Amino acid sequence: MLKRVFGTGIALGLVTVMALPFAREIYHRHEVGRQLSGMLDSPDRAAFAGWNGSALSFVETLRDRCVRVHGGNANECGRYRIVSR
């Protein structure tokens, strides 16, 4: 009986540890989507929906694009820095 309870506890702990990165990415995707909802145009929304990387790497891509377009103007690109931290 004790062996069975101990084995079940270890199995649940292992499943929890394995699911943690997926749960973290789901949380980040939700937060990035929520914070950027008013800033993204329709092509960027479609790009985010189809993005295969992490949500934070998508924000980094947007920030890099903003830096190239605006020449590193911190006022224009600051909104992406806030989201990514």
C-alpha cells in the first residue's frame, strides 16, 4: 500500500515537472497577447497566431523590427521592452 502511494506521488511529481515548461509558455502567450492586443495590426496578429517560437521571442522580434525602423528610438520601442520583461 505504501509503495503504491509513494509511486503515485513520484509519478504525479514527474508529470508536474514535465508539464511546467508548457504551462509557462501558455501563460506567456496569454500575457503577450493581452498586452499587445491594442498595439498589433492584423498582419502582426496573424504572425503571432502562427508563431512557432516562444511568445517572448516574438516580442523580441517586434522590438528588433521597431529598432531598425525607428533607428533605436527608445520612446517608440519601449512598449515592447515592457512586455518582454
